[in-house]
Amino acid sequence: MRTTRALAASAAAVAALGLAAPAAVADGMNTPSNVTALPSAIARGGQLTITVNNCSTPATASSDAFQTVNLTSAGGNLASGTARVSNNARQGTHSITVTCANGVMTNPNAFTVIGAVRGGLGGSNSTGATPTDVAIGGGLVAAAVIGGGVFWMRRRSEKRI
């Protein structure tokens, strides 16, 4: 009799726990999650697409690398928006904080700002042909003329034999 009561009590406890678990999981699904930024590495002045799951609008995204932007609903529980990275943003990783109607979430390493490439002049500091270019070209033309003349003279001497 005691084993039957203990078995019934443990079955009731397991059933109560089993019914409460989906409610706890569903409550966690109503908060913002998975804040992403694409591309994950971007130069200053570039556009960044921010997406967040389980985000009810109105929503905003903010970072120290760009001004606060409004996010719009992108279907389902997805919200997205576009931000332009400021020209004076520091290099390195940056965080994004998303504030939705149903909660706040921060991704501490959402994207990386990379430095600008120094293009320079590519070794060219003048336009047109330089004296060196003219000398090289003239030497090649002279070699071709001399080589052609030698070949032509040899062919003429072969015909006389």
C-alpha cells in the first residue's frame, strides 16, 4: 500500500514538472535572442544589416560605432534594420544592444571595424612616358631593326650560292 502511494505521488510530481517545463521554455522564447550583424567585418562608412530573433516592434539597435537605428518587422518574430558605421569608429570589435518591446539584449562581439587600406599611388608619380621608358623602348626597337637586318642579309647570301 505504501509503495502504491509513493508511486502515485512520484508520478504526480513528474506529471506536474512535465506540464510546467513547456511554459518555462515558452516564456524564454518571448525575449529577444540571436542579435547578428552582417557583414561581421566592415570598414568605416560601410552599411551593416542587423537582425534579431523574437523581437517585437517597435525596436531599436544601438552601438558606439553607429547612431541608433529603428528596426522593422521582417516577418514572423524577426526584426531587422540597416546602420551606417561612422567614419570615426575605432578599429576592433563592437557590441550591439537591441531594445525591443518585449525586452533588451546585447551581443558583446557583434561585428568588427577594420582599418582603411592605404592605396597610395602604386609606385607611379608621373603621367606619360618617363625618360627611362623611352630609353628601354628605343633599345628594344633598335635590337629588332638590327636583328631583322642581319636575318635579311643572311637570307640574301644564301640565294647566291
